[in-house]
Amino acid sequence: MEKLRLAEQGKGHAQEQFVVLGESHKAGPFGTVKGLRTNPPVIPDESVNPRLTKILGEVAIYKELIVALANSNVKEMLQLWFTNIKRVGIPNYLVVALDDNIEEFCKSNDVPVYRRDPDQGVDVVGKSGGNHAVSGLKFRILREFLQLGYSVLLSDVDIVYLQNPFDYLYRDSDVESMSDGHNNKTAYGYNDVFDEPSMGWARYAHTMRIWVYNSGFFYIRPTLPSIELLDRVATRLSNDPKSWDQAVFNEELFFPSHPGYDGLHAAKRTMDMYLFMNSKVLFKTVRKDAKLKKLKPVIVHVNYHPDKFARMKAIVEFYANGKQDALDHFPDGSD
């Protein structure tokens, strides 16, 4: 009951928000009316982190940059990651080093790097955590970037860059993310019919389904809904350390408001699944199709396979060096 009472109180807050944000308009002719999709950016607050402000001023282009978190556990993949970013000619990227080794490694390879001020809650996980633990840190760390007014293309390091992703973004939503889907239906959504024969005439119930967004590659604009998303995910991850950041990320993006719960009002866009390609799409479909093999993705994310480094190197051989059989010996999935 307490949750319901608080939800009812929230109605007044919604009306207040409308007064602040809403300007009354007349509706235009049929078929011409469109709702607001692109939320305004926040006013930058450089006092949040003057040191990071200086770094971003030197690295970012049009207040945008790629950001990756890395510790020594992913050093080999990180090198392949930034080598291909350099090869493509992308200047606006930054590695958030989570330990001394990675900070020095980046500096020695002329890679833009940022080391956060000491923070025990972050440092313990950052220095020794595995993929999932480190992945969860990004929602806390990215907040400062957005508060400073920068749009971030968050990137895991198991990604091969083949073109400049900033040439392919729409920038019309709070969050623009690659999909874990493997075809048009799963990537972009579909009407899935649930069958319950015991209901007789009403046996068929329609449901909406979509494969999850991948929290290892998404573009996020510096808006209030974006920052609220980061706060929500970070809070849930800190309260339940066993939860998976990608599951929480999607639940917060997609679950609607209902009694006892205020949903996030963030605009979202799914990236083109053939330009921002996951490794299931590549290894199960694209490499076996003569026409699709000719397409050059912007990035390939080796998210579906544990032998990440070997597949990343093969992807470089295939797309960058033209070795046509480089992908052939890998199985569709994994053992």
C-alpha cells in the first residue's frame, strides 16, 4: 500500500513536470503530428570533475567520444581494440584505466587514458573484477561524463572497429544501442502469440517481444532521462551485487510505469543489426551468405563467443586484410 500511495503522489509530480517542460500546441493535420523524441541536453557542470573536463576538452569531437573501461585482465583485447580504432582513424576515444598497469600501458602506446581519483567502491572491483563485475562499474563512472555535457559511445573491448561509428548515429534518442537480436524480428521487435488451448475461443494472447539491448555498446546523450537511467542501474547493482548489469539495463529501459513502479521515460533507438553487428549474426548468418559477406559493418562485437580474442583477430583478417577464409574454421557457437 505504501508503494501505491507514493505512486499516487507521483501523479502530482508528473503534472509539475508538464508545467515545466510542456508548451501547449494545437494538433496539426492527420498524419503530421509527432511527439518529442529528442530530450534537451543538461547544462554542463564542470565543477563535478575539473580534471576530467580538461581531458574531455582535448579528446572529444563535437562533445562526443568513445569510452571503454579496462583492467589488466583484458590487456590483450584492449590492444587489439585500440589498434583497430587507430587504423580506422577515430581520434575521439578514451580508456578509463582501472589499474596502474593499464594506465601505463595506454600511455606507452599513445592512447588517451583517464584514471579516476581513488574510490574504494570502484577500485576493488576495477583492479581484480571479471567481465561482468567491471561492466557494472560503467554506470557509475559514465555519470560524470554526462554531467559534463558529453555524449558517450560506451564500448566493451571485445569489439573490432571497421568504420567510424559517429558517421552512423542518429542522435535522436537518449539511448541508441546495439541489439543481441540475430534477425529483423528479434533485433527490432515482433508480436509473439502465446497459445493457451484451455481458454477456448480466447486461447491466443498477443505479446510483444524483443531481444535485449547490449549494455556493452551503446550511445548515450547527456539528458536527464539518461542520467536517471545510469542512477537507477547503478543503485540496483549496488543493492544486488549478483544481478547482471545487462538485464538491469534493459529492465529499466523497457518496463513501463504500473502501480507501485515509475518507469523510465527515456527515448531509445535500436542500431542497425548489420552495421553494429553481434558475433551471432556474423558467424551464424553473414559469413554463410555471399551478399551479406560483401557488407562492411561499422563494428563487430564478439559478445556471443568465449574465444573472443581468436575471433577478433579473425574478424580483422577477414574485413581489414581481405582474407576470405579467415572466419571459416570457427563453429557457429561454442563448446
